[in-house]
Amino acid sequence: MDEQVLMQDFCLISGLSEEEAEQWRPLVLGCWEELKGRLRASVRVEEHQSRLALACAALANHRYQSIQGTVCASVKVGDISFSQSDGAQARKELLEMVGDLLDSQGICLKGVEICPARM
């Protein structure tokens, strides 16, 4: 994946200028490595470049906002209120953007206790 594409998408999503975003390049590239490491072996990055770049940028932006402390938990002004989760839901939604490309190996499913039939 072209680093320039990743950084352009990060700028677009975060609202930062190229100069401001440059210091966050390691964060963006780290998100790309994480995302790339979770892809199925059969996925050709070139075929899904746009989707993957946007998912990477969205993940990097979420982490950027968390680091900056701009992700607020709750705001109330008169009758209007806004609250946000701890980020787990946002991360889940981000990964759903490319969920069909991710490898599901290594996912642990909790078992359900099976009650033996009574005789």
C-alpha cells in the first residue's frame, strides 16, 4: 500500500493538514501493519486498496483522537445530550468496513456448557 494514499486518507478523515498529519505517520503506518496482518492470505491488497486505505485511516483517526483526548464520554447541553462508548463499538464498526477481507483464524469463541441428556 502506498504510504501517500494512507496519509491522504488520514488527512481527509482527521481534518489535519499534510504538515500536521506528518507527525502521526508512525501511527498511521502502525494501523496499516495491524490491518494488513489480519488480512486473509488470499486477499490482494491492490484490488481493495480504497477500502483498506479508508479503514486504516479511520482506525488511525480513532486512535489519534483517543491520544489527543478529543473523544468525549458525555456532553449535555440543556435537553440535548451526546455520549460515546469506550471505543470498543467504534473499533468494531471500523473493522466491519473490511470484515470480509479479514482472517477469522485466532478468534476465540466461548463455548456454552452442554447439559447431558437425562436418562
